[in-house]
Amino acid sequence: MNRMVALIAGCLLSAASIAAHAQPAGPQLKMDSGFYIGAGLGRSEARGFCSIGGACDAKDMSWNLFAGYQFNRHFAVEGGYVDFGEATTSGFLGGVPTAISEQTTAWEVLAVGSLPLTDNFSAYAKLGFFRYDSDGAATGGIVATSNGKGTELTFGLGAQYGFARNFAARLEWQRYFDVGSRILGLERADIGVVRLGARYRF
């Protein structure tokens, strides 16, 4: 994980350096600077949640809302809200059948470094922190509830295409580290999200 974080941080620093020395001859994105808002819809997967055997569904629909400020075509800061949906698993705990479900939401703050490839198309990397709230519940042979909160690291990679000066579409992948309520002693798990989003600049 540390190696990957260093790599993403390097990408962001490189993008900032490019922004400081960029010449007008390079690709000019239509969306250079200003405030923007957006939303996304995708699929989440709670890696490592399925650890007690039996049936498990660690994937669910995920959605997010975000707002940010684009300083130039290479760098932006962004904040948002993410709903990861629900993960469920079942198995035998203490010799009795038990079902466990976990629902998680989060607030995040990110730095976004972009690399323009054409006038309309760019690749980007995101690095930041998120504050999660995870609710776990156990039913069946064991009945219990648990709530977990924490602040952890997140990073992502994506591509953006600008259809007009103010509108763009995004396709991205993002990883959120060490999330969970620790219901019945289950370890926290990483959540990966693949999503398609839209962004509007004012």
C-alpha cells in the first residue's frame, strides 16, 4: 500500500509541476478553471468482507456526489459524499448459523492531478482522505449491532472527456482502505469502486 500511495503522490506532484511550467502549445482542455459539481453511479466491492464462509455478496450499487474547484487544467481539489451500499455474508459462528450485513457511507477530501491528452480528453489521479461511518448487524443464531467510524486514505485513477466547455463525463476506479464496523470481530476491509460520473463546471 505504501508503494502505491507514493506512486499516486508522485503523479499528483508531477501534475502540479507540469502546471507550473506548462506552455500554451500543449493540449488545452475546455474546462480550465472554476467551481464544479458532479455525481456518479457505480459498483462497490468490500474486499475481505467474506471471511466466515457460506454465502456472501460483497458487491452493491454505489453512488456519490462531489464538488470542487479546478485551479487550472492540471490541478483541482474536491470534496464529496459516497454511499457504498450494503455487503452481506453468512456462515457458522460458534457453531450457529449467523447472517451479517454492513452498510457504509463516507465523506472525502481529495487532490486531483490531471494530464491532458487531447483538447477534450484527460487522465487523472486522485489522492486524499475519507471519514467513513459503517453500521453492522448480525441476525440468526447471534444477534448484534456495531458501528465503526474512522479516517483513512483513498486513491483513484480515471479518465475524463469534455463534451462541451462546461460538461464532462468521467470513468474511474477508486480504492478506500480499512473500512468496517468490526461486527462480531470481522476485520476491516478495503472497498473498491468502479463508477461512471458526470461533472458540470459553472
